Amino acid sequence: MQLSMVCLLVRVTMSALVYASALQQCMQSSKYGSHYGIAPLGYSYKSFVADLLVTCYRACQQEPSCQSLNYNLANRICEFNSFAKRPDDLEDKLDNFVYAVNFNRKVEDKWIKLRNQTPQVCFGAKHNQFGRFWIPFTGFLVRVKLVHLSGLIRCSRWTRWFNWGCKRGKILTVITNSSDSILLPRREKGSILNGFEIPGYFPTSPQLVFPDIQPRLPVVLGQEMRIWNTEDLLVPKWTGDNFGSVCVDVYVTINLW
């Protein structure tokens, strides 16, 4: 049974305005994939008896720390969770339970340090030496941060060594998908080729934070992303006198919705 059907079953004695508001939120939760018959285990921090599902939902709405809820239709126990997850990603199948996300919840955009197949991600200046990392869970990618660990790159025998580029003041490090289409920065390819600027960051900066992605980029669990030196990606014929490689830690911010 979809949550939308459950929502329609909870209309009992309640003021029209209160019910309409709660039902709208309940239906919105259904629109985004909440379901009957599933519930995450181990994330509940508060429980109480609520006569109705909609009462449980309204109480969760009024508590920003309530990320999601479980409602047991059999014993009318309402549980507040400190965790919100896509219903399709939930594995705990529980009869009589409804799971719903609080769309009024307080969402903190936290950096997640990626634990990849190697301790660090490295990329070079030529010979298709891109670095790989993988998305840890399904959602919307908001931003990416690279923290320099070791190594330097230069683009000719006569230029300086840099963390993120080959030209003074210009950044030449980009993020692509597995097909090598540039995702970050969100700019025209021509402007990226000759280097680009990110306010507050330079080729020698100890870290590089790409601007927030607008519109947000949908990503899925296990999706491959790549870090490239721009010349190595776009004009490999220019890389004959490029040298060096850089190793980084990768951090991402991903929102579930």
C-alpha cells in the first residue's frame, strides 16, 4: 500500500484547516517515495502513542531535529528518527509500519570524506592520468572539495609547480563523470580550457572548493566521478612538456532531496 492511500485513511475528527495542512504534507511525502511496510531500524530517538498517522506527522513537523518518522498502525506508536533516507534505499521490511520524511526538518550540509578503493585520489598532468572517486549514496550533489595531500603539477619546463593548475591565478582542475563530460565547474568548455577562477582559491591553495552546483546534480550510489587536469582532458597534444601528479582527499556534500 502506498503512503498516499494511508494518508487518505486518516481523515477523522480534526479541524479542516489542521487536517488539510497535515494531509498536504503527508501527500507530499508520498510524492517523494515514502511507503507503507518499511521502516529504518536503530535511528529512533523518541516514541509516543499517537492516535493517528497525521498526528504523528504533524508532531514531527514541529520538531526540526525529527528527520523522519515511523508509525505503527497496529499499536499507534509514533517514532521520531534522527535520520532520513530514500524509501527505495531502505531494507527493513516491517508490516503495519509507515515511513515518512519530515520536509520541515533541519538539514545541515555536511562534508562527507569519501572512503574510496585507495587511501587517496591521485591525478596527473598527461597520459590520461585522471583520478577516480565514487558517490557514497543516492541523492543530489551540492558541492565538492579537494584537499591537497602531496605532489605538484606544471605545464612546461619554465613554469612553476602548482596544486591545481599551470598558470598563475588560473585553476586547471575539473570534475567529470565517467564519460569525461565536465560537471564542475559549470562553465563553457572554451572558458575552462584556458583556466578559470574560483573566488578565494588559487592554483597554490591547500584546498579547492567548487561553487555550489545549480541546479543540484542527481547522483546515484556507486556513480564514478573523475578528477582531471584540464589540458590532459581537453588537449592532450599540449601535454608533451607537462610534469607531475597530485594526490588529494575528496569531500562531498549530498542532499537526499
